[in-house]
Amino acid sequence: MADVITLGVDLGGTKTEAAVLRRVVGSEKFEILARQRVATPQSEGYLAVLGNTAALVRTLLAEVGLSTAQVLVGVGMPGAVTRRGGLVKNSNTVCLNGRPFREDLSRAIGCPIAFDNDANCFALAETLLGAGRPYAKGVVFGVILGTGVGGGLILQGRPWPGPQNLGGEWGHHAVGPWYRWDRAGRAQAGRHLGLGLTERGPCYCGKTGCVELYLSGPAIEQDYQRRSGRSLDLRRIAEARSHDAYAVAALAEMLEAFGRALGNLISILDPSAIILGGGLSHLEHLYTEGVASVARYVFNDELLTPILKNELGDSAGVLGAALLQAPG
């Protein structure tokens, strides 16, 4: 089997990482030839981020002695590219929003690039190189549970973006109490309160009940502070579960939302496997009590979908970006 060399860029709000990857086509075998991480100069604006990214690509290519004619380049970042106009949208590197970053970076480095959401990059890497390898010919859903809630949908080893680039965006379907807001920020009549989850919101998207309001790290920390009057980070809340009733309550509500959200997803999509990533993926009770909670909400009398912890850790984003243009 032939091997292929690709370069991936994981562009975040605070850091930009790039790696050159050699991979045997059709195999999970891979080697990282070069890797570097630099700060993202977001505060300096669009041109600074563009120039910083292009310089990082050129630096890594020089390190391995290759040119852009010899590698395939992919970029992953929070957000997406609009179908009309190819402009960045929904990025936490806010200076990129509304700008043709993919086109400008391609021009700056002198070759075409592939571009995708960071959650799709995570899901792609875990499918081809990580925990999802046994399921790569099926449907794998990669879940990001961190500062926000995102997801990536992989179909037979390739990302499935959908006609609106919304494939995998499960963080904004409602699992909790929901109601509509008018333009003055008042709850309209006809609100419905869900059972078992406290009312939160509105979400930054303008709705209430969103998965992200219950399963993101900040949401759990805020819920604990609301209950206890004290501020703890997620790790310490998890550690306090054995002796702190407020931690027990906050994490119980998180598990309830986890069950509803993934139960809905499995009932609709029925994926071959689900892989968890992000900071919350380190909570071991997600793979025991969390799975039991999902089983209660799946539209079936048993849960057969594997819910797996990621294997690649922080490397998944940059490796997934390097795989965007690579053959299977």
C-alpha cells in the first residue's frame, strides 16, 4: 500500500497547531513527521491570523523538506464556511467571521486547502486512527463536550457536512425546559417546562433548553455555583461528588441531560458508535451511569450503540485536519 503525506492545521482562538502526517493509505498506521504550536494573534486582527497560519505552514514544510506541491493541506477550526460566498461563520476566532479565510490562505501558501469544523476533524481522526477504527465503514458520531457542545458526523470514513454545513450540530437541540423569547427578551406565552431539568437560558443562540446549557463545562460549573453559592471548576466538582450534596445534584442533572440528548441522537441517527471528546470526556461515570441514562431514553428496549472514550486526546484536531484531503 502507498503512503501519503498531508499537513493539518488546528486553528483555535488561543493557539494554532500544525502537523505533517505520513499515513499508509487504508491503514491506521501513521507517523507525525513534524509538529509545532504557536499562539493565535486574534487580538491583532484578520491579517495577523492569516499571516501567522501561512507562516506556520511554510515553517513545517521547510522542516520536512517538502513543498506545497507535494502535500495535501487541511484546516480545522470552530465554525464553518457559508455555502454562499465561502465566508467563515460561527468561529470563536471572531476576526475571521465574514471573511474568505479559506480562499485567502490558499492564495497565501500557493495550494488548495480543505476546510472543516474542528468537531468534524476530531470525529474523522478518531474514526480512522483512534477509538472508532472498528466502525469506520459505518456511521460514527464524534461528540465534543468542553467549553461548548459540538459534534461531527462521519459516514463511511468521510465527514458528512449536509447541505447547510450543519451535520453534527447537536448542541442546540432542546432537552430542557423551552420557550420562545420575544425581541424584548421576554418569555412568550405557551412555554413548556420539561420534567427533571431545571430551567436555564436563554442560550447565546437565542433559544432555551439547548444541550449546551446542560453539558458544557461552564454550564455545570454555573449550576454548581447556583446551588451552593461556591465556585469550583469541573474537576473539583467531580472529585467532590462523594461528599458534597451540591456536586451530586449538579452532576445528576448533567447525567440526565446527557441521557436525553444522546438518547434523542441515537433514536434518530442510530450510529455505529459514539466517541466522546473534550474536557467532560474524562468523567468516568459518563461511561457507566451516563450510558445507563442514555439507555433510558433510547427508543428501544436495549442500548447496543458503543459510547467510547477518545484515544487521540488533544492530537485529534490536528490529525483530523491532516486527513481532510487524504484518501481513505
